[in-house]
Amino acid sequence: MVSPELEALMRSIAILTLVGVTLSMAEAADICLVRDGRPLATIVVPADAGEQLRSAVEVLADCLQEASGAAVPIIEEPELRAAPTDPLVLVGRTSLWPIRFPEVFDDDGFVIAAAGRAVAICGPSDWGTEFGVYDFLERYVGVRWLMPGEHGTDIPAAKTISIPAGRVEDQPVFFSRLCSGLKGDVQTQWARRNRMHGRVSFHHNLLHLFPVSEYGATHPEFYPLWRGYNLTDEPGERIIPTSASDEGWQPCLTAPGSVDEAARNIIRFFDENPTATSYSLGMNDSTRFCACPGCLARLSGEKNYLNSVDYSDLYYDWCNQIIERVLKVHPDKWFGCLAYSEVAAPPTKVAVHERIIPYMTYDRMKWVDPVVKADGVEATEAWEAASPTLGWYDYIYGTPYCLPRVWFHHMGEYLRYGYEHGVRALYAEAYPNFGEGPKLYVAWKLQWDPYRDVDALLNEWYERCVGPAAAPALAEYYSIWERFWTHDVLTSAWWTQGGQYLGFNRPGYLADVPPEYITRSRQLLETAIEKADTPERKTRARMLMRAFEYYEASAVTYRAQMTVGTVSVTNEQEALAALDAGIEAVAMAARRVALVDELNDDPVLQHSLGLDRAPALKGEQWGSALLWKAAPYALDPNSAVRARLDELVGSENPEIVKQARMILSIVNGDAEEVTTNSSFEEGQGGGADNWMLWVKFETGRLLRSTDIASEGQYSLLSDGMKRGGPLQTLEPVPGRYLLKVKVYAPEGQADSGTCELTATPVDADGNNLPNPATNVFKPVAGRWEQQYLVFDLPEAINGKPVSKLRPILIVDGFKPEDKVYIDELGLYRLPEQD
């Protein structure tokens, strides 16, 4: 009698022989896994397969079943009892068919080999095998992971599934591919199906390398002696971190013993975490570098292209010494760091170690600007000459942008350039907004292979998403927004050439959206819904429409806010019309906020960064300034405007109720002013008593002027100021407030910058707290324009008591020749209301 063990061995030998014979005799024959909805094949995994490989095999079986209806069995290799003629799908390192890889082959790569009646899917690592499974499903079953969630996967029906004989070898062009901001397992799982895999640690980490709990008392010399941002202050005491999370410091890079201690800690980390492939030597998120005599002696005194004191030679020499010590014990490990701030430029006297990857931080969408691109290319090629391997750190934010921010073709161009100039690792702050459709899908495909045809990727995505008849509408929809972000936005006052990333916390770009873009976008999505040819595809089209409704509400309400100055109110009928327009705008703004709340219940469409990210994004009051246009006509208690405002107090919209009550409080004289010298009549020379006149970047002037005034003799003049404004520091009590201002731009002055009316709460330590609200607007050339902001000030924000309040009018983005006049900037406390 044959024992089970011997029987299994004999079967394994028979199957292995079959594979070997068929490799030489029948390489051209297709291998049928499923025929007419019946499973013919068995999926085989090694007995020691881990959870990662087994999970990938479950995905393989599930997709085969959804496509064909056939439940293909999964079995461990020692338990295999298949007949010699049964097809097999061998996943991972099986003994039945040992796969050989090319001599130089990435761990994320894979081989798919098919011959005789066997198909093998295997990578050098479980990651490679997992990605091989996903490629197999895409290549031979037609699976596409278009978007996260239950409706995002498209699997064509196929009662018969056959695999052609042959061998596929594939590996990523960029070996590390990672983004942040994905929310929940649904989004993370989708990104992984599309081959996301970060393999390099590089973020801010030196605070963990020298924890204060261990070294604060025993080795204070490891911490910096700081002399100010420009090394001009007198030497002070060493900065000892106040807590384990305090990263407002950099280690002393010349402290005796710091290299040995750092290497010892990293070696211990790898000993305790043997599967870890890298360690971050990334600087802390601080500009407080050491200025002790030892460190100063190693500096050139020059500043880098970010205008920061250049520490690169000192820093990279320190890193190199640590790496050399660690590699003696763990020779296969990698290191990452951030080419950022004081170490943003490549070193000129020190070679960058071949096992460290500096990540260059930049929003490369900005490369659509030729000037910005030229600077970026120069910086990249300087680093290419200094470092064997580069990483790129990007800012491809979806949220908190209020439109679909897409640049598919431009992304392909710069990723190809990056690969050709030494970039091998990618990271991006993504925080996706899946109303952007194929944006991240295309990004993942290009990060695996930047030479993929972008148009082919897009066209396939559109067809698979909504069907062939609806695809052209979807293609036109996204081409509108690709044109906006790669062409139109370059002329926006919001656009900046400076800085590492664009102002995602400022929605000024909404002012530059042509209304026809919004109208046409809605038409195209309605067409896509109508022409989508299956219920699943209609569901996807409706998801995109739901996301668009937020974009639409954002653009419409922001435009209403920005065009308030063009609305002329010279009589009561025009005042009533302004009230009606304001009601409509505020209702749309309320709908916008409600949409975000609704979308946050959707695992796919939820915004990973909310509207509370920045006051300028909240928009609850966008368009409400139209209501205030009518305020002067409410002074007469018998006027139609007064009667209309009394009606609005009973509105179902809380924001309209709040605004109507505030207008009535002002016209009734019930408000108490808490600022002083609001019309800037008091002061000496260019200064205004009780006001701080803030000028950022030391560009332009802000001073009292008699050129023109709304009331009295004086106003404030912003003369060529790029950013800044007047602010007053107050000690407020909780309650409801009104902040108002009058602004004037000279007649004939071009429309360039914006003004932001806001009030910044401050805690007891002097730190700014999130603003409760903000009002961004454009001055009107040739006349005084009054603007208002209503907000509620709580006792505490994010658990921190409000100690001070700073009302301010921020002037932003104006040209050197521009002038803006400011008058009657006052904060009023409003009476408590039910």
C-alpha cells in the first residue's frame, strides 16, 4: 500500500515532469483555466505561504469567479491531488516550477510563465508575486481597478478564460511608489492593487534617533546651540527638546560621539526589525541648526537657492559616516532623507553615499510654467551630479482643492524626465479627491512605467468607467480641467512662481473659472450618465456627478463673492435684487458645506482634508456680501428692504438668519465697537495708533495717507505691497462679531490681487489658532467698496482657550505699481440672540 506522503510525491513528480515536457513540446498552446463557466484549473500556493500571498490568491480566485462564474479551488502544494492533465496556476515559489529571475531584477517585479497546462506567477518577494497576480488579472482577465470601492472595479464577463503560452517579465521603473492622504482600507487597498508600495523611509526622524528622554541629561551636546536663522544672534543656551514629539531642533552635527551613537541606535533598530529595508535620516521639521564653533567651522557661510544657510556639506558628511558604520553590520540596507530647507542643495565638497536617497521636495505641477521648470530642471540635474540615486517628493493634492485638479500629460512628461535624470523613488502628498477620476489611476501606471501612452490610459479608463458611448463626454469633461490647470491658471493672481508648492489652502483660482466651464461640465456629465450602458457604469457616472456638484457649488458661490463689487445698488429696487441674489448665493454656499458632510459618509468620495483645513476654504459666507449691499436701505423701518430682512429672520437657512439678524443689529445701532481708531485718524507720520502695520517680504509700504479717505482725512495706503495689512490685538469675550472695512483701488488699476478680511484668535502662548471665518474679495477700481465678516468666537478652539483676537485686512498678490486704500476697519460685538 502506498503511503499518502509517497503518493503526493509521485503526483508532484508527475506534474513536474508534465511541466518540463510541455515546456519543450507545447509552448504555443493556450492553457484553459475556465471553460463555459466550469473551473478546469486549480490554484496552488506553497505550504509556507504568508498572509500577503494568500490574500493575493483570494483576489485572484474572486476575480476569476466574478468574470466567469467559476469557483476555481485553492490548495496548498503538498495537498495537490490533481490529475496530470489538469491545468494549474502556481502562485509564489512552488517546487513544481521553480522560476528563475534575471540577474538584476527588482523585488517588486514578477514573472508570469505559461506552458503546457501550467501557469506560474512568481516574484523575488511576496510583493512581487502579489503584483504579478494583479498584472495577470489585468492582462488576461481584463480587470481594471478604476476607483476605490465596490463600484470601482471593472471585470468583463468571460465564461471561458484561457492563457497564452509564453513568459512575461516586468518590474517597476521607480522602485518605491507611495502617497499619503488615502483614507481607510478601501482607498489603501485600491492603491495597492495599482502597485503602490513605499520602500524608503525618509521623513523627519532625527528626533527619534536622539530621544530627549535618553540623551537630554546625559548628552546635551547632541542638541543644537542656536544663533538665529541667519547665524547673527549672540550664542545662547543649547536647545533641549521639551518632549518626545518636539522637533524644533536639529542635532549638533559635530558633537563627539554622535555618529557612533546614531549608528548604534540604527543597528539596534535593524536587529529588532529584520524585515525593515531602510531607515530615515531625514532632518527634523525645523530650521534650528546648530551654530556651535565646531559646526560653524564647517560651513561656507553661503545660502542655498531657498535663501537658507547651507548645511549640506556638513549634514551629508555626518550621514555618510553613520551609513558606513551601519552597513558593516547590515550591508543590504538603504537610507532616506529630505533635500529640504538648509540641506535642500546638493553638497559641493562631499559625495553623497550611494545607499542614501535624498528626496527633493516640490510641486511639479508648477513645471507647466517654463520659468519654474527651468529652475526645477537645474536643481534636479545638480542633484543628479551629486547623488547616485534620487527621490522626488511631490504635492499632487486633490483635496482641499475645490475643482478637479488634473494634469495627466504633464505628469507623464516630468516623470519620464525624472527617470532619465536619476530619480528612482517617488512620494507624494496626494489627499485624493476621487471626483478627479483617472488622476491617481494614471499616476500609478506612470510610476510603474512612465513611458506608458497617457492617451491610451485615459481612453481606456473612460471606456471602462462609463462605456464606449459615454466615454467621449467624460474625456471632454476632464480635458476642460486639464486645460484649466495647465494653461488657464498661469494667468491667475493665485498662481505663484515662488514656494515649494501652490497655495492649496487659498481658493483664489476659483475666481478664474469661466462660467461656461461649469455649464459645459454639467452637460457632459449628464450626457455620460444618460449614455452609460450598464447599471454599474451609470453608478460610476453618478458618483462623478456627485463630486462635481461640490466643484460647481464652490465655483458659483466664490464667483458671487468675488463679483460683489460689480453689483451697483443705487435705489431700493436694486437693494431688493441684491437681497435676492444674496439669498441664492448663501443657499448655494450652505449646499456646498452640506455636500462635504454628505461626501464624508462615502468611503470613496470623502474629502481626506476638510474645509476646516483653512478659514479661506470654509466658504459658509461666500456671496453673503450681496445681502449687506442692501443694508443702507434698511435704515428706514418702513422700507421694503427692512420688511424683507424681517422675513429672512424666519428663513430655514441658518446662515441667512444669522446674516439678516446682523444687518438689523447694525442698522438698529445695537452693535458695540471693540476696535479703536478704526478710521486711522490718530497717529504720527505714517503710523496709525493702536494698529500694527504688517509688511511681509519687506516689499512695498503700508502707511497712513491723505490721498483719499472714505471718512475723515486719513486712510491707510498699501503701496506696492505684496502681502501684509493692518492688525489690532484685542482681548475679546466669546460671542458673535461683525468685522467690516472699506477698500478703494484707484480708477483704471488692473484687477490683480485680493483682500482678505479675517480675525485671528491667539492662545495664551501667542500661537495663532484656526480662524473662525474669512472673507476674500477683490477691490473695485474707482470707488470705495464695503465688506463684512460675521463670525462666532468660542471660548476655546481645539481645546485651547482664546486669549487674544487680531482683526486684520490682508492685502495679497498685488503688483509693485498697485495701490490699495483701507478705511473704517472696525470690529463690533453683536448682541446675543436666540
